[in-house]
Amino acid sequence: MGFMDWFRSLLGGGNAPKASPPAEAPKPQPSTAQSAAGAGATAAVAGTASTGGADAFMDAAMALVGSGGSGLPALLEKLRAGGLGEVADTWVGTGDNMPVSSQGLTAAVGADQLSAMAAKAGVPEDVMASGVAKALPGIVDKLTPEGFVPDAATLARHFTAQFKK
């Protein structure tokens, strides 16, 4: 399974069959207002995933790391300055990647930049922020397999090996 297949499966766009819920554990029913809000959010994400949304999120996250990974050092500095240094360091390191919230990512990267990405992709800003927050840790992790940010030439090689088809 490639990285894109893995990422699409996170967003519900993969080919893996979905398990049905257990029959003996009925779920509590949300109120009508909660159902309507949840349905709207689910439809936005499902519509995005079915129209190439995973690609839109990947494209947006890749734009943050720059062509050939050239923007990765600056992105990591932005994340550190935005209070996400510990989280970003796990993406660079060789251990497990800590997740980032869409709100934390928006605050660190800038709402204007994520808003522009959302407008370009035709998705709501919160959906874009959530998708990028899910994609970015894996991208940074793949660009830094040795546990540190390599020099520009090595970073470009990692980028090409991982993301060019």
C-alpha cells in the first residue's frame, strides 16, 4: 500500500471494506440538531474525498513543504514559533508521529494561507485544515527518514523518491 492509498483510507476513500457495527451494541441517537450538523460535516468530507479531496489535502500539505521539500525548514520554524515544536519534532524523528489539531495547525501556519488553499480546492476552511493536519505528519516523516532534516540536495532526493510518480 502506497502513501496515497494509506492517506485515502484515513479519509474513507480507500478500497478497504468497512466493518459493520456490532449488533449487540446500539449507538445512542443524537438530537435532531446534532444529526443535521453531523450530516452536513460528513457530507462535506465525503464529497471532498469522492472528488479527489485526499489529493487536494495532499497538494495543500505538499505546498507547505515546498517544491522538492525546499520549504520544509521554514515550515518547521513556523510550527515551532507557533508552539508546535514538540509535535513537529516527532514528525522529523524516527519514533511515532504526534497528531496536530486543525486549530493548532491553522494558528501556526496562518489562517490566510489555509483559507487560500481551501478556496483553491473548493472546500470549507475547517475541512482543509483537518485534511492538511492529517497529511502533514506523514509527509514530513517521509522527507526525514534518518530523524533529522537533511541538506537541500538530500531532501530533494527524498521528495522525488517518495512523492513523484
